Amino acid sequence: MMNIENKLADAIINGIKTLYGQDVLPEQVQLQKTRKEFEGNFTLVVFSFLSISKRNPEQTAHEIGKYLQQNESAVATFNVVKGFLNLTVDSDLLVDLLNHVYTDEYYGLTAVTDTSPLVMIEYSSPNTNKPLHLGHVRNNLLGNALANILAANGNRVIKTNIVNDRGIHICKSMLAWKKYGKEETPETSGKKGDHLVGDYYVAFDKHHKEEIAVMMSKGMS
């Protein structure tokens, strides 16, 4: 189904040719959404056509509006505000468009092909030394939504999640457990494993700050 804005633009180009005997380029048709304080759905700025029509803005807008109302089924009514032609789209056409959008399962989607751009979305890859929380749920929802948007726009999307990405954060927990843990385990402590690891991550930071304070008190930096 043709886009309503494109349909109107084509009718305007044909109208200019019929009324004034000159061709205009699509980029010369300045069609925009009508501002909410005015009646209409789309507004045509007619100033660029004055050199062709040889008339003032109001006359030019009225002539184009009358042509569209008589020759383009998409236009129900029109009104002119100075050099602006406000067009009201026929309600039946809008209903047809909505029905088309509703019944077309793939409306607005760009088909993915073997040559489509390849995009990787990595999320949410939680730290292995901290408990999961609502922030991770948020990142999962955002990551999945972004992947769906990219796919809908014709990209080949690969979703990935880095599991057990060990770095300095897990090393801090391991060192703290080795120095201060006394062989503590989730079973002996009655804690979830990720909570226990998180506790030792915090313990590392605490003991590290204490060591730094002692070194500074001795004049060491």
C-alpha cells in the first residue's frame, strides 16, 4: 500500500504540471505534518511554487488545494493559512491504511538477506562476583529490544552473553577468600554462592584500604 505522504506528493507534482504547465522535482514539494493548532493532517508550503504560478501565496494554495480535492481521493478537504495549504486526509483512506497495518504481519519490517549487515549485541554479561539484581533484568530487556529493532531494520543480529568473564574483580574475591576465608563455602556459611563471592570482593576492598592507610602512616606511598 502506498505511503499517504508519497501519494499526496505525487498528486501535488501532477497538479503543478496541470495548473501551471511546469514540472517540479519531488524535493521541491515541502510537505509536513500539520501543526496541532490548525485543522488538517498534512501541510504544503507553497512559497517555492510562486515563481511558477505567478500568483500570491493564498491564490496559489487555493488553486492547488482545489485541484487536489477534485483529483486526488486521499484529500477530503483543505484550508489555507497565508502561504500554507492544510490538507485533511479522507477518513476512509486512513481506515484502509490502519486495516492494512493491522493485517500485515510484516508491515514496516525490512527483510533480512545473506548480504544484510551483520551486527552482534552483547548483553548483559553480569559480573561473576556479584549477585544478580533488577539492573540485570533492565539490561536484558534493553539488549533484547535493541536486537529486535536492528533485526526489524534488516540486520542479521547475533545476541551473545559473556559467561564467567574473569578479570581483576574475581581475582580480588579469590585472594580475599584465600587470605581470610578459612575454607568457607556456600554450604558451611549458608549463603548463596554469588553472595559469598560478593562478600569477599567487599572484604578485599576493606583490607586493601587498611593496608594503604598503614603504609601511608609509615611514610610509604
